Amino acid sequence: MNILNTAVLTTTLLLLIPLTVKAESSKLSPFVNTQGHIMLPADFRTNLYHIGSWFVPQGEASGFHDVYMDKIGISAFRSTGKYADGTVIVKELRHSKTSDFTTGKGVAYATDEIKQIFVMIKDTQNRFLDNPNWGDGWGWALFKPGQTKNISSDYRKDCLGCHLPVKDKDLVYSDYYPTLKP
């Protein structure tokens, strides 16, 4: 009888696990919990779409910036010119090297070494007013290599400065992502 009770209890607990995880996600995005904490989207390189890349040759942000977005966000932007509520943008910054190849000398390429990863999630309803990583219509997150916790403490000081030049474009460099153009 004890084995049967243990099996029933274990099965019951296992059935409750998905409900608990689901209840902790916000309605906005599966990558945001109910308190507005942003999680790094798992396997974003294959689950999101590459919309463009940047190469910065020098400085603290030097390297390759590969940018990804969810399909619904891409479709909405292409048809309306605006980011839909819940749109997910991920930018992965990688170190770079240069080498000479048959295609040319001094060719820059991305390495396997990640510098940092940025995540933005569109919030048209300003759901998380008490969370300092939410504002100006977006949720903002910064992840260092090998970490799954957002290290940004306040988007105004950690993120916004780089986005102010495109304030009139909803704080996203959308003109430079070919995939967003019809």
C-alpha cells in the first residue's frame, strides 16, 4: 500500500509542476515572470529569427552584434511599422578576430566567445511600473556569459544611453535590420 501511495503522490506532484511554471509567467511573454523579471530565451538562435548584424571595430562594444526577433514581432513591424506587445528582441555581442582568407585580407569574423546578451520585450501597457528594468515601452535585460540572471539594475543607467539616438524609432535601430523591411 505504501508503494501505491508513493506512486500516487509522485504522479500528483509531477502533474502540478507544469501548472506552477505556467502560473509564474506573465501574460505578456513566456520570458517574463509575474514580477517583470526577464529571463534569457532558451536556444534563441534557433527559436527566434536573425534580423541583422552589426560590427563594431573598436571600443567597449566592439565585436559582432547579432540581433534576433520573434516571428510575431517581425510580422507586426513589417505590416504596421510598430512593435507588437510582447515582441522579443535579443542581441548577442561576440568577440571578433581578423584573418586573411582567399576572399580578402583582414576579414573580421565572430568568435565563439560571447561578451554579453541583451534582451528587450515590448510592453505597450506599462505593466511593471515598480520594476526599474521596465520603461519607455520596453522591458530591458543584460546577461553576461554563462549567467541566466538579468544583471541590469535600472534600464535608465544600464541600457537607455545606447538607444536614445533612435528615440523617435521606439528606441530600436529598426532601419538597419533588413528582415524588418517588406
